[in-house]
Amino acid sequence: MTSALPRPGHEDDRPAAADRLLVRRPGPRELRPGRTHRRRRTLEISLAVAVPLLLVLLWQLVAGQAWLDDRIYPAPSTILADGWDRALAGELWPDVWATLRRVLAGYAAGTVTGYLLGLLMGSLSLVRAALEPLLDALYVVPKLALLPVFLNMFGLGEGPQVALVATTVFFFVWISTMAAVLAIPSGHRDAGQVFGAGPWQMFRHVLLPASLPAVLVGARIAAGVAVLVIVASEQIAATDGLGHLIFDSRALFQNDVMFVGIVCVAVLGVLFSELVRLAGRFLTPWAPRDRGRPRS
């Protein structure tokens, strides 16, 4: 909020525009930051809930009016009832657990190897020159194209699924880690050397805190992609899991079961991504937050 006041010393009641002094008065955001933030968060949460809820209600209305063939697009109430029945009967949880188990194992392996190699390549130029062209070439290969290779290596079972997720996650974490390490200002490293920091101290007090926020962004992206990859893999070479449930139910024309699997995949992906985001906020309290109360 601004107002124009005449400069002191001017006796003219109508001073020229150049002689006006602009004064900005504090608004509600400055006077009541806590209340303004709560209102903003309430609005954001309301929109986040209202938009998908309205889409589901629209879908229910369209299905109830028979504007869509409910054999192909069952109503949300039918999907919810079928999913509830399958969960109570214990038929849904084995597939959920199979997918979750493969995602967690592959994600852990890919994150650790991608971070270590990205840190090494970001710190040592010779290692980067030796390995970066090869990894760039492998990165552009569609990861599902590697599934036959992993089937030949590990045979049928958990091995190919976990290896495919680990490979996918590895590239996302490797790229984000190497880029984060290379982006660290040289002054940070010089300051550590001036204070006589050894390799471990340089990593602990310079490389890790400076690169970790960007690394966790890559890890969060990889969390969502890992769920996508495992579902696609389970549709091709698995006898259980949510991907197999979706593909198998579609082949049997059980579209309500198919949508139950799709909803479970969406929920699993959102929860996994949010878990990684919360872990990032806990591990990097100094980094800017994408949600929540602004840091003062």
C-alpha cells in the first residue's frame, strides 16, 4: 500500500510528480504473517482436495447417467466397493506387497550406487572423462529394453524386476549428484583447503551439505519413475504385483479390478514420493522448502 507525500520544504500544495515521496505501508502479509500463511495453506489444501474430488464426482455422474459404458469405465463407487472387498478378502495385499518390495529394494540399490558414483565423478575429472560417455550412451537406452538382458542374467523371479528399478533410479541419482557436485562454488572448496580439511572433512562439511538438496530432488523424481517402471515390468515378466494385476484383469475383461490396480499404483506412487520429500526436508533443514511455512 503506497501513498504520495510532498517532500519537506515545499510550500506548494500541489507539488510536481518528481517531488512526491512514495511511502509503502505494511499490508496483512507483513502485519499478520502467521494468519496469512494459514489462510494460504488452507486454500492450497482445499484446491488440492477439491480438484480430484470434483473429477471423481463428474465421473460418477457420467457413469450414473449411462453416458459411458460401465463395462469399460465402471463408476468410482463400483471401483471403491470392489477394492474394499478385495482388501477385506486379502486378495489385494499380496500384489501390493510384491510391487512395494521390488520398488524398495531397487530404489535403495540404485540410490546408493548412483550417489557414490556421482560423487566420485563430480570430484575427479579423470574418472568423469573415462565414464561419462559410456553412461550417457546407456542413459538414453529405454530401460524396459534392458528387461530381456536382466531376464537372461537373473532368470525369472525378483532379480530382473529389482535390477530394472535399480538401473532406472541409478541414472537419475547419478546425474543429479554429479551435477550438484560440479555446481559447488570453488570458493567453498578453497575455504576447506585453507582450514586444512582432510578428504572426510571436505566431504562432511563442504560437498555433502552443498550438494544434498539437489541430490534429493533427483531422488524424489526417481521415486515416481521407479513405480512407473516396476508396473510396466510386472505387466511383461511377472506373475504377481500391481502391474500383473492390471494387465491380467484387462485380459479377463475385469475392468473394475483393473481400475483398482491403477488406483493402488497412484496411491503408492504419491506416498513414496512424499516420503522421499519429507526425508529430504528432515535431512536438509537449511534448504529452501517447496511447501509449508517460509523460512524466516
